[in-house]
Amino acid sequence: MCLKDITRAQMHGYPERLQPKVMLRKTECLVTLGRLQEAGQTIRDLESNFAAKPTLAAAQFQILQRNLCRLKRKVQEKGNLTETYTTTVTKTFEDMDLREENEQISSASSSVSLCIDPLKGRYLIATKDILPGELLVKEDAFVSVLNPGEMPPGLHHGLENKWDTRITNGDLYCHRCLKHTLATVPCDGCSYAKYCSNECMQQAWDLYHQIECSLGGLLLTLGIFCHIALRSTLLARFEDASKVIRKLYSEISNKDMCSPESENLVQILNYDLGEEGERHGKTVKIPVPGCDINGKYENNYNAVFNLLAHTENHSPEYKFLCALSVSALCRQLEAADSKKPETAAPPALYSELNIWGVAMLKHMLQLQCNAQAITTIQETALSGSKENNVCNSRQIRLATGIFPVVSLLNHSCSPNTSVSFSSTVATIRASQQIGKGQEILHCYGPHYSRMGVADRQQKLRSQYFFDCGCPACQKEKHRAVARPRWEAFCCNQCGALLQGGDILSCGSMSCTESVSRDHLTSQLQDLQQQVGIAQELLRSGKLEQAVQLLLECRHDAESFLSAEHSMVGEIEDSLAQTYAALGDWQKSATHLQKSLRVVEVRHGPSSVEVGHELFKLAQLFFNGFAIPEALNTVERAEKVLMVHYGPCNDEIQELQKMKSCLLNSPPIPLGPSL
């Protein structure tokens, strides 16, 4: 990246007097990368340029000579080594590749098979026993659009706020491949799209951005679903647009043009609508929508086109807004086309704009049920930290994409898979053992450990239009009134769990304590408010005040909340953060271990949430030089995170570096351990 920045600087008129400085920097990069021949040539070029035009003062010349001598020695030393740096960077993402790809489903393992059912539609099952951590799907998004990030508050109130310069995701990630990038390459035609390299910029331009470029402001206004719908149709042009147009004509002639789900799922589908639809005079039957004439399901526009739109389930208001958005977009495309010179060849989109408008509308209706959030872990420095290595991490929605193969997975509130992302690639692994013939299940968002059954059912019904009947929902529906332990209240007198409805009674036979649920709920809300104040003190660097208030909150919580209540875990986690910011690793680790116990109860000992907590705990032990505890925690964290992410995850890489450092560290004097 540094070399590309240097090249761009030189292309755009970098000052002649500063050329020696940038050439030295280029040589440093080439030496570090092991590109020794290029480094030597750059040194020779620099020496010949200076001999031809000696423009430096005597003092600057001496500095330049010293740097050149140093770089020459580096080149010579590296040249004498039997193994260069480049051989150490070749092994990356090996495990991410599917060992044996599925012949029926692209981007899927041979361990799964595609099935169809008139009631639940398409779904995947295991063709053999699958172990935890096994890679099942590795799919690049058919289309993805970077989320623009939150609009800074007050942006529209006053002209002075138009020049807000705060950083958003749009400034930090490539708009095509979603790679994290500090030195972005902006589009020459607009002020919004930015890329990680000239290559990415050119690819985006060729595929879609030459049409999107003039629509940036409108697309931001209409929203990300409209943007994805447009980009999907633009990408369809590269998959034999004539076939797509013929199918769209056929769809328009059908009253339910956006409702493939209203038809019999095992009908005869003729995807090609042409000569390939027949072989030897016989109609080719495709029992699974989205498959080609050979019965293969691939990551292509045919698969995207056959995703369910659920048109009859959307409200009239929502369908009207979608249609209005597409109409506005089509009118803008028409206006842009009329401004093009007559000699310019019109893209296929313009010549069939009415047809492509229908496709965009269909895609907008599909997205509510089929759009996939592409997430990443974002780390932020903790304010007030005396050490520079204390960070908070949170999962953020980086982009929205369409993954045709991932969309085949049905939902469960207690899934047997885990999904992660690397740039635009979604990876699905088994999170537990899956027996042969069992269905492969994915969580659409509402998870049993994060939401109650009523809230989950309402969320799934309103967004995905189905009533969930997974084992977790069935179990909770037939369960007694008792809340899960992470929501339970305890008796103020004896500490036993309280049970009941509006009036809670102590579960201990020897205690007669009872209390109103409304009273305890009000007490919990007051506690949450105090914890929020303490967390704000922590963020603003007022650490001693934060510790004092959090300790008071913990004392209050012990009087009416169960030891595994989620609020108790939040208080302990906040105390761990505060002590870490103060540099007291021992106290921080003690509180984080208590928080970890709450997370284990709520999410399970093998959950990804526990893996993240163990990673934080390993960091604390590492920083506190508690070597045995650190090594033990690193192993536990690796074991859990490996199942969900595989070996190339950033946290796993960091854990392995910690382990290597701990194993190679010299013995230290005995002292109190954490």
C-alpha cells in the first residue's frame, strides 16, 4: 500500500526537491518486502539523479549519504540470507478453502445437500456426520453495498455543519471489496466512492460504478436496499442479459410477477426460455428454483432472481415506497442517458429500462427477507487508559449483501452453525456436532440467548413472515413462568431465586418473603441508569469516580438480582475495563472472570461470546505477566474461537502470538500471581 501511495504521489506532481525523501522511503519498503533487486535499482536511480542534479545543501547531502549506505548494507545482508521475507507470507487462509466442493451447490462443502419441501421451501441437510468447526459454506457475495455509516447529528441544522469531517465507514473501507484501508483511492468522478487500490476502482467502474457515479446523492437518499437492487441488475448484464430480459417479460405477463412462492415449488421451470430449455425434444425439469438446467445451484443472477419476494405479505405502504423509489431511480437513469453523447454506446440497462425497473422492484421486495448483514469487529481505544493497549471491541454492520447459498439455510433460534465474514466472503461453520440427515440451521438474528420467545416470534413474523417452531421456541412455550437465570431476581433475605408472576415468592421453603415484580423492575431500571452514568465516567477518563459508582452498583445488585443476571455481568465487565484502564491487571482479571461466568450461563460454554470473553481475559493475564494463567486461557480461547472462525481469524492470530511470546519468555522472579 505504501508503494502504491508513493507511485500515485509521483504521478500527481510530487515536488522535485522532496524526491530523494520519497525514493528513500520506497527503498525501505522494497527491502522490507524482500524485493532486493528493485531496491538496489532504486538506490542506483537515486544516486544517478543526484549526480545529474545536485540540489541538496551540504548537511542534507550528508544525511542522504548516510541513509544510502545504511540501505545498501541492508540489501547486502538480506541478499546473503538463504531465505527471504517473501517466503514467510505465502501461507494465508489455507483452512478457508473448502476441502471438497459440492457438485450440486457452488461454494458449499460436499458434506451438505440441497432439498426442497412444499411447506418450508429449500433447505440444506448434512450428508454425513459433521464435527464442530467444520467448514460448510464459503461464499462471496453476489452483490454487496457498504453501509454509509450514521449521519452525524445535526448535519442538516445550519450551513456550518455541511462541512462535518468526522470519519465514517465510507472513509475506512473499500467500497468494492470491503477491505479496511487507511489510504483510500477516491473515484475521479464523485466524492463518495473510495477504494483500496486502482485495481478495485477500475473493477467497480467496469461492473457498476460508471452508472452509479452520477447517482450517489440519490442512492444515499433512497437507502441501501435501493442501491443493492440497482447494483444487482447492473451485475446481471454480465450473465447474458437477453435471457434475463426474456424471463422478465415472462414474469411481467404473470399477475404475480414477484411471487414465485405462490406457485407450486415443484413446477417445471424453464430458466433459459429458449433453445436450451429442451433437449432431444423433451422438456428439462428443474425441481428446485434457482438451479440451472443441470440441477446445479450457483452463486449467480438466476439464483438471486429466484429468492422469495413474499409480495403478498408486504404491506401496501411498503410496496408503494419501493415502487416510488425505483421510479425515481429510473427517471434519474433516463436523465443521465439523455446527457450522454450520441456516439457513446448505451449500456444494455438503458435500452430496456422498463424491464430492468421491474427487476429492481422485485429485488427490493426480496431484500427484507434475504439481505445479509456483513459484520466486522471494530476496536476503539478506551478513554483514560494509562496503558495504550486497552481496547473495547464491538460488532458493527459494515455492509449489506446477497448470498444466494447462505439464503438456503433456514432459521433456528438455537442454530447449529456460526457465520463470520472476511471482506465480502461469508464463512459458515458447524458450531456443534451435526448428525447425518439433520438440517443445517442458521440464526436470522433473534437468538434464544438474547431475546425472549415472545419477542423472537414477533420479530420473525414481522420481518420474515413465519412462525418459528424450532426446539428452543417449543421448549420456552411449554416452560413454567420462571425466567431464565440471566433475568432472575433473588430474595433479599436468603438469596434464593424468586418465582411467580406479578407477585414473586421466595423459592426457599424456610423463607416467606414476597415482592411485586413491578417494584423489582423499577429497581432494576434505576440500577441500569446508574451503571450508564458510571460507563460514561469511564469513557470520559474519570476512572476513580467510575470505580466508586460501579462498586456501589454491584452492592445494590447483590440485594435483588441473581448472581448470573446479565446486569451483574455488565457491572463486572465495566469494573474489569476500569481497572484495566488504571493498569491494575489483577483486579481487572478477577472481575472479568465473574463476568465470564454470567456469559457462560447465558450463551453456553462453547459459544462465540465466551470465546471473545476468554480472549479479553487472556490479554489481561498476558499484560499482568501471569504466565500459567495466560497460557491456560489462551488455549481455552483458541479452542472455542477455532470452531466459529477457523485459524485465520485476527483474534486467533493474536492468541498464537501471545502463546509464542509466553513460551519463549525468560523466567521471572516468583511473586503474587493473578
